[in-house]
Amino acid sequence: MTDTKPARRPLLGQVSTSKPLKILLVEDDLEDELILSEALVEIEENRQWCNWRTASIIHVEQLADALACLRDDWFDVVLLNLTLPDSPVLLDTFLQVKACVRAAPIVVLADEPDENLAHLLLREGAQDVLLKSELECASLARSLRYAIERQHRFTAIESAQFEDDLTGALTRPSFFCIGTHYAQLAQLTSVPLLLAALEISEPQNETHQDREARDLLLLRTAEALRAAFEPPALIGRLGRSRFGLVTAGLTETTLEALLNRAALAIEKGAQSDGLPSATVRFSAGQIDSAHSLEDMFGKDGDEFAATTHRRVKTVMLAD
């Protein structure tokens, strides 16, 4: 690696239409950050990015700042050091980033070799785990390229799936694809469609046992929604703990009553399964022909879009 950080310049021989590679570097050690930044610039200078002309690097030092960046912007890859000052549990650091990362691959930067942790991170979805003391420009460039390619293939396979593996609800792409056809038919037939979003609150600090309990609660949530809304209603899993619904032939009052019934069924199921407390929150409204279905639900998987936000109910699941 070079001793000084070279100035960035356009690379000769690159296609002018190639896009910059957007990297989020999450690293609290300033010396390691400098080494990594120099390595990334050297990769760029040596034309090792292949499909990208330049690299655009955003550097943050804390988990909270990384999550804020991921919520506000898109990145091609995340370089993540797990030992951050505001997140002492290594696996939780990764899982929180993974929950916000959208489609970007995560390459973990390890301070010390830990084979068990590396295997666990790979099982949880990390594309690679690199030991910082062994990093070289060529291997780093290759790891990032392969991570992005693998993530693209995984995303394509995931998008092709029709049903969510855990809950049996429609996947997010399937839900929006079929829901868009429903909306087009509704316009032709003048049949009003209603939509709703239901979300289970996320605890701040989850243990492995909490995550297993969360999966069971999400399964119970999907069952409660299917019991309350029979076909041809559409039920989709839009995020980790968020579901969407499209239905016709109901009034908004009836829709709210059925959502409330589903929330109570979730509460009852959680109590019988001995699950920890949580909050069920739902919003309901009419489809607006001026907006796409995905826009109305919110592209980032957050709250129901303000243009359709009507009613909100909160049910505290008993301890």
C-alpha cells in the first residue's frame, strides 16, 4: 500500500457510463480507517474495480451513524467493523446493520481471528469476513466484487420466490406485483380497494432466544391475518416484522374491526406461547390512484405513507 493517500483521478480506459461504487465504511479505529481508505484509493488507481470508475466512500465511527446512513441512502457494499463504541455485542452489531442494509452486501472487518464467529456471521448473511491484519489491495478488491455479485444473485433468487419461507405470506415483490394488478382492475371496475399495514415492534437489544421467539410471533401474526382476511385478500410480509394487506368489498370500519380482531388474536397467541411483550400497530386507508402501491406503503419499509395514513391502533401484548 502507498504511504500517502493519493488524489483521486478518473481512470483511463474505463467506460464513461460506469457508475461510482458507493461504500459505507463503519470503523471507529482511525488508524485502521486510514489504512482501509488508502487501500480503496489504491485499488481505484490500479483499475481493480472493473465495473466501476471510482469509489465513493462514506466513513462513520458508530453504529447509530451507520444505521442513519443506511436509512437515508443506498450503498453498493458495507465494510463493517463489529467492535463499535455504541454496540458492545458483536453479533447484535451485525444484525442491526443487516436489518437496515436493504440489498447491499456486508463484508465484516475482524480485529482478531475467530472461526466460530466468522461461521455464525456467514450463516446470518455476511458475504465475507476479512481479518484486518491480513488485508491486501488485490484480495480486498476481489472480496468486494464477489460480495456484490453474490448479493445480486441472492436478491434475484429472493425476488423470484413467491411466498415468504417463515410465514407463508407473499414476499414483498410478489405482494406489490399482484397488488398492482388488483389496483388496475379496481380502477376498471370501480371497486374500491383498501390497504393496511401491520407492524410488530422491534426490541432494542435482542438475544438469540428473543429472535427465535420473534420468529414464532411473526408466524402467529401471519396466521391471525389469514384467519381474519380470506382470499382474494392479499397478505404480504413487507419487512422483518411488517405485513401488508390489500382487500376489497369492505368498509373502512369493517377493515379496522378485522385488524383489531387480528391484533387480539396475536396477543392471545403470544400469551399462550409464553412470548415476551410487544406492540402491534396498524394503519388503514384507501388506495390512491395517484400513487403506486409501493409508494403508499413506504419504500423503506417504515410507517404507512402519510398520504394514506388513516387510523392507528396499538395493542400491548401482555408480559
